[in-house]
Amino acid sequence: MKVSQDVSSSRRKCRKAHFDAPSSERRKIMSAPLSKELREKYKIRSLPVRKDDEVSVVRGSFKGREGKITEVYRLKYAIRVDKVTKDKSNGASAPINLNTSKVVLTKLKLDKDRKALIKRKGGVDAE
């Protein structure tokens, strides 16, 4: 059942809006859940990812790997993690693109804006 008159429930329009979204909206879409420890500590469920956050991969063939986010590639809705790479045939290593839904945030890079966001979301004051 349609709830809001202001938002389309058409699959076609929703997909178009998703793939044509500006960078500011992509930031919010690219949120990742917090680990159980962080969830208890900050009393919030998820946050938009950023460079230098530490994550753990929980789905896919790289499940169990942990590392620091080296790049947030908003154009492709992907993140790159320093320890998640593949070896190319010439011996070089190439970064793997991961979706934020496949990772869990294990350590946050906190600055004043991030702390303010946590507080705004109804979380506990970040130290």
C-alpha cells in the first residue's frame, strides 16, 4: 500500500532516482551498520561510511577480512578497504570494490562533525 503521496513507488522511478542521486544523497545511502560493541556504546544502528573508518567484511567471498577504508567511491556506490585486494597476473595488487551493505563498522574516525551527527541521531555523546 502506498504510504506517502510525495514519493513514487514505481520501480522504474526509484531506480532512476537511485542511480542519478547527487553525491550528498549518495553519502547517506552509503551507510553501514555498526558492530554490536559500537551499537551499545553509541546507541545508534548505522552511520555513513568515511575514509579511515575500520570495517569488517561480513558477506561475500572476502568474509572475515578486516581493514581500514582507503577510499569511498561514491560514483560507483563502493568502498575500498586496504586489506581487501586481488593479485593481478603481472603480480600487482588491485583494490576490490565493496558495497557498504556487506561490511560492519568496527572503529570510527571521530571528529567534531561525526560526534555532532551521532548526537543528532539520538546517540550518546562520543568521547
